[in-house]
Amino acid sequence: MKTTCSVAIATLLSSSLALANPTTISKRSITPVEVKGNAFFAGDTRFYIRGLDYQPGGAAGADTKSGVADPIADVAGCKRDIEYFKDLGINTIRVYSVDNSLNHDECMNMLADAGIYLALDVNNPRYALNRDDPQPSYNDVYLQSVFATIDAFQGYDNTLLFFSGNEVINTPANSNCAPYIKAVTRDMKQYIRSRGYRQIPVGYSAADVEENRYQTALYMNCGTPDSRSDFFAFNDYSWCDPSSIQTSGWADKVKQYGDYSIPLFLSEYGCIKGERKFEEVGSLYSPQMTPVYSGGLVYEYSEEGTDYGIVVISGNNIKTEGDYTDLKNALEQTPAPSDDGGYKADGTPSKCPPKSANWEVGTDLLPAIPEPALKYMTDGAGKGPGLNGPGSMEAGTGTTSSGNAEPGSGTVGASESSSGAAVSSVQIPQFSMAPLVCGLVVLMSSVFGATLL
């Protein structure tokens, strides 16, 4: 009887919703990716990132205050470009800025149909940490935008991961930003768990800064579980064709990160000092690197005045460059490994790096979440400000962090369900209303169905 009642309820609701909103788009079926040890997995199969960085329009031609456009809200552009993604054989795109006030169903579903996942930055030029003065920019207005972006994309199974920051630290001199980046990571993870969402991985994308890239990696993987990153990514342009895994220094990095216990991948790669043949693809997905690396993202899809684009977009027309063909050939010649790549199923957190000339962080403590932002954990973030919002960097007067947090402060409380959702304190009465409810449902179904005849 329980099953019959459930079916009746589901049938009635689905029929009602379909008529009330006939343009509703069904979520496509694609296996969500999760973290296991130092690798990503889609179900029981290891997932290797084979993708592109994607922000067509760059900082030009966008009708927003931020100077960027949201490619996942551009249905025509998305449809146009997905054909090239499929031709290349990629499985992931990274997008640096989206408008969290818009709907993204159509593009996300088209991407899912093509077997393509999204690696998404939660920041944009108007809502981000200020590397020159991080403390005031870490405020509740900023976090509201971050959380609203999570809300906008958490429901898609092909949302692969969230970047809590991108190249915030770009010199040894601003490594003091690290605690704020890590606090945002902690807050995002807490928000995801508090809202009962799928545990979408959260981590950081580091700049190609040799002086403190490794310290950054250690720092993001040290400390309490609530604040540790779920993965770490960095941009690496040290392989310039013709080269090799030894000449480029990639072999040394494999050794350096050999004991790293969370997934590691390249958030940007593809040097342009010479002709790009993408010879590094052969090494990146080989047994030389897969025990440590989980693939990478080529910078970038469209030409935006930097010579890195593999296509040129003109209206709805696409012109492929020579390195488009080279990348396609490299990926075809190096398919994703069919095994687990020698990943480590478990490992220990890193030790936090000591303060040094290139690393200005001398404490493991993180700034406490701004008190006004705590309400988002229970109430949700609400509507996002989008790309035309007033911005957050100067909005933090009186709403910034009041001091350091206790380690583990981002842990969701013990009154938590197995899915991560907070358990309500309201108790359901022991007697059953099922017969009455079912009777009402059957009656409503009959009446509702009669009106359709």
C-alpha cells in the first residue's frame, strides 16, 4: 500500500508540474563524480579530467559591469561549442565566471548529453577576495554570492567541482591571502553539507608560482577535515614543446607530490613559447603520472587576444587553429586509462608548511566566518546578485570576520543525516495518516484526470 500511495502522489505531482510549467527541462542522466583517496571516481571508474578552459568573450564585449559574460547561460553559444567539444573528445570544461541569477538548465543538460562535466569557479571580478587587502573583502556580501552560485549549480550531476579561488596568491608577497582562501573553502564545504547537497568537491586553483606552489598545496591539505580542500589544482606552463617529462620538470613534480593524499590536476596547461603540439598529453595520462595526477585542462578554448585560443569565434562561426588539430590528435593518441592508474585509496593529511621568505603564513588558525553569513547555513543564500551586482570587495564594513575560528568550526553538527542534511527537531507523530492521505490523493487524481479528458 505504501508503494501504491507513493506512486499516486508522484503521478499527481508530476502531472500538475508538467502542466503548470510546460517548459521545465528534465535533468539528464550522467554519473556524478566523487573523491576517493587521491583520485576522482565516477561510480567505480576512475575519472581523469581531459578538458578545456572555457570563457568565450573573455573580458571583452560583455554587457555587464564585471566585463565578462556567462557562457553557460548562452544557449546558442553553448550549442555551437559543444559540437567542437565532442569533436575534440574532451570530458570537462572549466568556466571562470557565471551569473548566479540566471537559469543554466539548457546548457548544463546539453553538456550532460555530451558526457561533459563542469569545473566551476564561484568567484567573478566583482565578487572575489582582494589579494591586495583580503581581510575586508572576506565578508558576508561576498559569501552570499559564493553560496548563491553553489545553489545555482549543485543540482546538476555534471557539476564536477567548485574552485574556491583562482590565482589569488600570485607572488610570494601575497601568500598572506592563504588563510582567507582556506576559510572560503571551509565555508563552502559547510554550506554544502548544511543544505544537504551532494558532496561536490571544493578546492583551489593555484598560479604558476614556483616559489610557493608546493607550500600552497601543503597548506590546502593540512589541518582539520572541515577546512582541508577536497582537491588541489595548479596552472603549469613549464612544458614547452619540444620537451619531455624530464626536461620540463614534470617528473620532479610527480616525485614531489608523490605522497599527496587528495586529487591533484592541472587547472591550466599548454605553453605557447613555440608551436603547441601538446606532447605533454602523452605523459599526463601515462603510468608515469597517473598515480599522482588526475589529468588537466588546456588553456584555452577561444582566442581572447593572448594567442592561447585553439579556436576563433566570429558571431556563430568557428575557425579552428592549428593547435586545435594538434590537441585533438594528442587526445586521440592517448585515450584515458581504463584502470585506476595506481591511485592511493587513502593517505594522511599534509603538514602545514612553516613560515618562510616565500610563505608568510605562520599560524594554522583561520578567520572565523563573518557572523551575518551564518544565517545562510540554515536559511539558504537566496537570489544571487549576478554579474551586474554592486560588488562585494568594499561592502564588508562591520560584516567581516571578527577574529580567528576554532579548528573544526566548519564541521556540521552531530544532528545530521547520513546525506549531510540537518535533521529537523520536529518529530513526526507515531500514528499513521497514510490511509487518509492515500484516499485524498486517489480522489484528487480522479478529479484531476477527469478534467484532462
